[in-house]
Amino acid sequence: MRKTINVAIIFILVVITAAGSYFIYGHLTGRHSDNDIMHKLVEKITGKKNDCQENVKMLQAAANKYRAENGRYPLQIEMLSGKYVKEIPKCPGGNGYSIDAEGIVFEDPEKR
């Protein structure tokens, strides 16, 4: 019984370490994605979707619509406000969102 508990604890620590490393690597290399393993892990553990992840999906859809109408992605996420989204939301933690040169929307801790 004790051996099983120890194995389970080690497994959980390995998964958390791997997910954290992947999350940090993704942010350092600019590879933000709504398929982010950390968001998926949180979703699995809590059983609910991350509000920030849902906002990113909504803003990404608006950015794609902007591109379809204008032939390019917006230079700033704020360019979506009004016509494409009512307002730019904030994460529950207070972070805002940005869009990179390739049109990928991501949570941005620099925007509060």
C-alpha cells in the first residue's frame, strides 16, 4: 500500500514538473497555444475550463475574422474592441492579452 502511494506521488511530481517545463518553454519561445499542456492539466484536475483559455479562444476567433476582412491580423489586440468583440476581457488574475506578428493571441502578464 505504501509503495503504491509513493509511486503515485512520484508520478504526480513528474507530471507537474514536465507540464511546468513545457509551459515555461512555450512562453520563452513564444509558442503560445490554446493546446497548452498546462491549461489542459488544470482542466483535467479541476474539471472545468480555464476562463483565460476561453478568452484566448474567443479573441483568436475575432482576430481570424479581422484577418479575413482586412487581409492581415491586427497589430494590437485592442484593435478588435468594438467591431469584433464588445470589449477586451481580462483574466481573473488580472492579466491582459496580446497578439503576436503571426496572429497568435496569448495571455500577457505585461498587460494588466
